[in-house]
Amino acid sequence: MDAPQDRDIKLQRASTDLIQEVRSKLAPLLWKSSPINNNNTNDCQPHRLAQERQTLKLINLLEPFQEWPQLLDPHLQEILSNLVDAFLAYLTVHRDQYVLASSNASVQKRSDLGALIPLPRAICMLLYTFCKIRGFKVISRFLNNEPKYLEVMLRAFIEWDSIAPTAEAAPTETAGTNAQPKSLIWKERYVMLLWLSHLLLAPFDLASISSETLPVPYDNLSVVPDLSPDIPQVALSILSICLKYVVLPGKEREAATVLLARLALRVDMQRLGLLSSLMRWGLDVLRPKDEGTAPPVYTCIGVLSFISRLGVSGQVGDLAPFIVPIFHGILHISEGESPLANTIMSSASARKSMIKILRTITTLVVSLEESSGNYQIPEGAESMILENAIDYFLVSLSDKDTPVRFGASKALSMITVKLDSSMAYDVVEAVLGSLNENILYEKQDGTLITPFEARNVDMKLRKRNISAVDPQRWQGLILTLAHLLFRRSPPTALLPQVLQSLVSGLDFEQRSSTGSSIGTSVRDAACFGIWALSRKYTTSELQDLDAQELKVTTNQEDGSTLQALVIELVCAACLDPSGNIRRGASAALQELVGRHPDTIFEGIPLVQVVDYHSVARRSRAMIEVAKGASDIGVVYWNPLVNGLLQWRGIGSPDAESRRVAARALGELSLQESYKSLSAVLERLVQQLSTTPLQAIEARHGIFLSLAATIDAFIKHRKQGGGEDCSPEYSKQFVAQITCLWGVVFDSSITPTSATLTDPTLRPDLTAEACARLISSLSRSCSPEEQQNDVHPKLPNPSPRLQDKVIELLLLCMFRPDDIPVEASSQAASDLFALLPDSKKSEVVQKWFSNIQDSWRLVTGRGQISALGAVFKRMPKSGEGRQFIIDRLVDCTGAEEKIAKRSSAVNCLATGVLPEIDDAESLAGHFKPFLNDYTTDRRGDIGSFIRLEAIEAVNVILKSKVLPGTAPMYLKDLMSCVVRLAAEKLDKVRFHAWKCLQTFWETSLDLPRLTR
């Protein structure tokens, strides 16, 4: 349920050491002699080759920073400058030696260090890693943009990307570089193309720095119509490279689109008509052909990405003449049925690029309408573009791919903020209207009704049910609301509906057919929305909203809207099953309290408790953080308890989460001593009475919560708590526990034999939960637990109830799994404390009869474990104890199942040995166990017996013999342990060595152990 460790905290602690190691390893990789200081590399010579192994080590040191990229920011200038300087120095010194074999002796010497790669490849691999971690926009700012390197970099790219090894050089090069690729790899192309795009920022015409000797590497310029003959050679070379890579499926396509867009948008290139020519080329690729064939999907993605990049980087005047042609081209693709349209619409990347293009076009249309520029949109085209684009975005909010939904939501918000107030109102209302589709209502008996029928039902007797809505569409809609709020688009008149949608999204959960959660993305978007709402709207605007209109599921008391939002965020931060949601809710809570001071009850202490890092681990969030929040005030206690009673708590789909939720509920039940204990117990019993017998997981959670609440009461009573509490509440709670025996074990809601035996009903869960509750109820009535208690004593259950509980516990013992066996054994031990001696003997006899009936079956393991657990409860003077010992020894016979034999030996070691005075009478049985080497098709299954026997020897050493003494029977056992300390199986050898060490340290005859 919990992550092994909070990874980002671990990274923060280790980041200094990681960065220091990167610094120390980087300079030797790049330079033949390390610079005196890291910023002065002018006097150093770069290596020609680099060790691939060292490069990969540096990459592995950087990869963890993907968890927290900002940790790199203070060090980027130093590290990236070193990489950039080394690359440029290589271009100056070794450009024509990109892959050149050395002498055989030198190559052999170098190859001993591992695979060797060209230095630019190592640098580009590292730069790509930085781009992956921090983003290429951030990293490109650190690249050198001196125009003098443009032609040098371009020549190097063309030469290195076209290298083919000769027949004579191939064997030597392969020996020296371990068959590394001779031409550029994709990471080199990606980084060098990005660098070329950065160099294109030169502030003067390319013709002034172009050389006529610069080659055009590919014969592909003919695809671009009407190329001007005046375009300089450097631009033609770049254009040829971009046209090749912009249509390929590799990562370098992204860099090629950036480079091509930057080239086309240069002022000098626009004067030569390059932008117009490239736009016609792109629109021609996206136009369906008469022959009915479609270009490859990556060609379409590349062209769409290029047009999208033009929209992001270009100015209004640059793209204004192409608005209508681009829009019609995209509209025909989205509505068409041609092979080209089907190819494009099958790709999520292509659909996302289409949304970006439409977003840019629509934004330009609005901008042109507001300005009085030279170019005007044709009459009627503006409203057509706006309506069709907004409709397309609304439809795309339910796309099956998350990036497309994200792009559509962002596009809607960016357009809405530019519209006039009436149109913006309509867009927000359309989003809100879509959120109300397929909403049902649920009555208290679980019946689903339509919204029309719900009008005739009291609001307190019904609740919203979202089981029929599309979670993907909801995620898109909630994310749209969040982006709209971030740009402060929704008018205050619609804020109540917006707020209701966000609160509903924060509690949204659905399960797929396989049981996995598909509501996490909706809740994540809701956290973003509440964060944006807190940030963009004033305190007075939010306080004016009526909190009574806010329908929540956390059972809040009356209060302000801000307080209601805080309570919802606290519940999400403490209880949500997803770590991202808990942290997102914590961040939104901090923003809400910080932006609206003095409006939240104990806001600052609350933020300190529900801390971003504290809620990372779910168990800590549910138990410690929730307890800390409830201690601040009862205003937070009641919603947290209510949340634990629902799907985020004891209704969780996985068993471990329900166990933690039950513990959390037990901790919270002590909020107001017996008053809160009574309230929690009453709500649990009420919920149990309305939960059907077939709802196994829900009943599992409720039973565990009942047990945890009673355990909290026992602990509270033992610590002397509740002395200041009214006697009325203590009497009420005692009466509730007394009645609970009959309510759970002698009524229509009592677990049946079917729920404890039918494999389709997951009987292990029911067995565990029943056993835990029996154990807790028994301990609450135990005389040992009620000594010196000033409150009313709890009576034992009636003999009739005792018989029913014993019968139910026997069914629980039939389960072979570890958790039910452990729980039922503990329950048997606690229940026996309430039984008279005659009844104990009767029950033990019955259990042994069941063991005999299940001879050579695994179902008797639970009864065997229970016999060991109840041994200490049997009277010392009677024959019951010896009877149990004899029966357990019988169960260790070689013909019995190994699971039962192992359980019997464990009972003798941990249940019987600590409770008897004469260990020697039992020790003789353990010598055969220490020498048990039974095997079957699984292997050495006798090792299970040997391990349990070693534990028995440990018990004897620690509690049955005095230090310095070694009875003969113990020496006999230790002779076997010494042999086991040298055996082949690791687990047996380790445990035997630890046992031998204990014996050695307590013996006076053996020399002192030293390290």
C-alpha cells in the first residue's frame, strides 16, 4: 500500500553528493588535463574519444533528478558550460577525426577500458539527459549562440551524419570502439538540431554568413514549391536536413520541427517567401489525394507539429494570411473519412497537434478582430472558426488519450479568456452542463433514481451518484474548469456551480472491469482547480458564496464556503489512495489558507500538520496526519471519520488499505473519550446492518473497524482515560459492547458458513475480520483487562453466545492462509480467558477431533495453531496441558502434511515451551526435528521443520537455562545446531549461526567471541 520510501526526500538528501560526483567525473571525461578551475577551459585540450562506461555512469547519476528537476538549477550553468565548451573545442580541433582509428597498440590499450565512443556522442548523450530532465527550452538557453559556429556546426552535422566506414578501416575501428555506430546516433542529431535552431537566432541576414561551398546533403528540396533562388546556401542546407528528419519517427523529429519553424519565421527568410512555400508544402501533405493513398503517419505528425510550432513561435502578422487555409485543412481532416483523415485521427500525437493548431488559429482570429491591422478575416469566417473550434475542443475533452484531453482543456481556457463576457459565460456554462450529463441520484436504500425523480425526494435522503458518467470526459471537463479558473474566466455568478463540480471531482472514483482505479486523474484535476480558485479569486468573492448550496459527502457542519473547501481538502490529503492526490490536496490547502488568512479555523496549525511531505505515505497520512488534524478541532474530526467509513477508508478495494483505515478509525474514536467511542461504534453498527452479506470487502472493513474501536477502548481504559468524561457516556458505551456480542454473532447479519467456506466469497477476509473482532471483544471482557477500572465492568457473554462464537471461530480456523490462522489463534487464546475450565477441555477435544478428521489435509493447520495458543490458558493442575502436548507431537509425524507439521513444531516451540517448567521432557522431541531432511517435488521441505526447531532451541537458551550452564539435553541439541550452521541452505545456516552465537555468548566454557 505504501511506497518503500519517500523518493523525493531521499533525492533531496543525496542531491549534493550526486552533483559533486558528476562534477568530479565530468572533467576527466571531457578534457585531457583538468582545468585549474571549472570555468576556465581555454588552455585544455578535449579528448577525441570517451569511455562509454563513464558516460553511462554520469547519466545514471543524473537520472534520479527527474523526480525533482529544480534541484539541478543552481548547477546547470557550471555543468552545461563545461559540456558546451568541450563540444566547441572538439569542433575546432578534431572535427575531421569524428571516427578515426589509432594505431593497433593504442587501440588495444584503450579498448581495455571498455567501449570507446566519439566525444561529441558522449556530450550529446549527457545534454539529451539534461533535456529530458529539465526540458529543452531551459537547456537551450545555455547553448552557445555565437553566429560564427553556425556553419561549423552545420558542416559537422552533414559530415558526421553521412560517414560510412571503409573496408580497410572497419576492423581497426571496431576493435577500438566496440562496434559503435560510425554515423550520428539519434541523441546526437536531436541535440545538434536543437543547437542549430538556437544558432539561428543570429540578428542579421543569413546571406551575410553563408558560404557557397556549404553542401546540400539531400536531394529533397523539390518537394517545397516556389523556392526562391535567392535563398542562401546555409538556409538550403538546413532546409534539406529538416525536410528529411521532420517526417521520420525518431526523437530528432521534434528538434527538426523546432529548427524548421525557426528558419521559416526569420524575417530575411519571410522576405524570400520561404514561410509561404513551406506552408503550401505542409497543407499539400495534409490534403487528401485523388488516388486514395495516405502518407505515413509520422509524416503527418511531423507536418502538423511544424505548423503547430509556427503558431507557438510566430507573430500575428506572420500567420494571418494562412489562417483560413490552415483552419479548413484541419477541419476537413477532423470531419473527413479519407485514408489520410483516418491515418491522422488514429494517432494521439497528431490529434494533439491539431488541437494546438486550432488553438493558435482561434487565438489569432480573436487578436485580429481586436486589432486594426493590414490583414482582416473574411466576413463570417470569424464566427465560423470560433464555433467549430470550440465545438471540436468540447468533443476532444472525452478523447481516450490523456494528452489530447489536456491539450483541449488548455485550448478552451486560452480562447475563453480572450472572448467577450457573454461568450465566455456560454463556454463555462457548456462545460458545466456537460458535467451534469448522466448524473443519477441514490436513495438511502441504495435505489438509483433519475434527476427528474430526485426532485420529489428530500435532499437529505438522497445523494449524487456518478457511476454512469464517463471518467475520461469528466477528467477533461474538470481540467477545463481548472484552467479556466487559473485564467479567472468563470464569472462569479457561476462560481457556485463550478465549486460544486470541483468538490464532486475531488471525491470521484470509479473502478475498471479489472478493479483498478480510473478516477485518479479526475481528482488530480479537481486539486488543480481548487488551487487555481484559491489563487485567482479574492476572499470576499469566495465568502459571498452560499455554503448551503455545496453538496459534500463528508458530513460537515454548517460553515463558510472556504471552511467547507478546507475540510474537503483535508479529507483528500489524509485519506486518498493516490499519493499524487494527497500531495495535490495538501498543496491546494496551503494555497487556500495562505491566500485567505483569518478565514479558516486554526488554518496555520492545520497546514503545518497536513504537510506536503507528511502525507506522502498513506499509512502515515491516514493514522498520524488524520489524528493530528482532528486534534485541532472537532470541525475536522467528524468529516474525517465519515471519510474513513466510505470508499477512501474501510470501503477501499484492497485489504491492506482497509486494515490501515480500521486502525485510523480506532485512533480517531478516542477524540472525546467515551462520547466519541460511542458515536463511532454506533455508526459502524448502523453501517453493518445495512451492508448485505455478499459485500465481503465492505463487511471486512467494518468488522476490522469494530475491533480497532474496541482495542482503542481497552487501551484508553488501561491508561486511566475517561475519568473526566460523563458517566452517562461510559455506561452507554459499555452497554453497546455488551449488546455487540449478540448483534454480530446472533442475528441476521452474523457471518454464515457459506461466507466462511465458499471460495467465491473470499472466506479468508471474513475469517480474519471475525477472528479480530472476537479477540477484541474477548479482551474487553477479560478480568485481566478490567482490574482497578473505575467504570462499569463488562460482563461475559452468555453460554449460548459463547457456543455460537466458538462454532464460528472453528470455521475461521479452517482457512489455511497465514493471516486468518494468526488471527484465529489469537482469538482462541483471548476467548479461552472467558471460559470455565470444563468448557476449555470440551473445546480442545472438539478441535482435536477436527484435526483427526482432516488427517493429511491442510485444513487442520488453524486448529493446530489454536491448540498452541490456548495452551497457556489451560489449568496447570489438570490433564489438558499434557493432552495438548501429546496431540501436537502426534501432528509432527512424517506422514502428515508439511504445513501442519511445521505449524505443530512452531506451537511446541512458541506456545508450549515458554509455559512449562520442565523443558527437558519436551527437548527430546526436537532432536529429530533438527535432523529432518524430508524432500518432495518442491525440494527440501524439511527445512521448514529445522527452522522451527532452531527457534525452539533459542527459546530454551533464553528462558529455560541459566547463563553459564548447559544441561546434557541442551548440549545434545546444540550438536545438531552446530552442524546446521554449516549447511547449504542460507536461511537455515543463518538462523543456526545466530542460535550458536547466543549459546557461545552465554557459555563460560568457551573462549570469548571477537570480531
